[in-house]
Amino acid sequence: MKTEAITMVRIYLTESESKLQALIKRLHDWEHIRGLTVFRGISGFGSSGVVHTSALVDLSLDLPVVIEFFDIPERIETTLSHLSEMADPGHIVTWPASILVQKKHADRQ
């Protein structure tokens, strides 16, 4: 096995922001991101200090949502420049990572 350099990205939102579906569509259809997962939190808060949480008595939920995706660093850099109007830069976190990739048959020894 060998590794390939990628950049991981997390975008933090709340359900009430109504940005989730538009971001997924953008990342899938326009940016052709390699992989994406959405996580729904049970509790969280940001710089506003407002706690978003679930409780048994809640009728409508405004829970934290995290979009996590990855691709090669160059594609992520371009993608992030396109997301400036869709997500607050203060809610976007990136870090370098690597993925395991299988060698092609010709590369095997």
C-alpha cells in the first residue's frame, strides 16, 4: 500500500441555517469532491454562545451539523475559494492528511 496526500475539511453549521443541501449539491455536482459525510450532533455551541441541543421535549430541532469532506490539496483550495458566500470562514476547519491507496497491478512486485 502507498499513501496519497489529501486535505480534510469540516464545515460547522446548524440545521436552522438551511445551507446543508445547497452545500452538498455544490460539493457533489460542481466541485466533484472525492468524498463527503454529514454528521448530525446532539449538542454544540459556537462563538454566539447559543447552545443547540436535543431533548425529549423538543418539537423542532436546531442541532449542530458537520459536513466533512476530502480531496487533493489543490482541489480543496479551489473549492474553498468558491464556498466563501455559502459558509462562514470561521466555521471551516482544514488539515492535511493522507489516504491509503492500492498500488496498480503494474506497480506490484
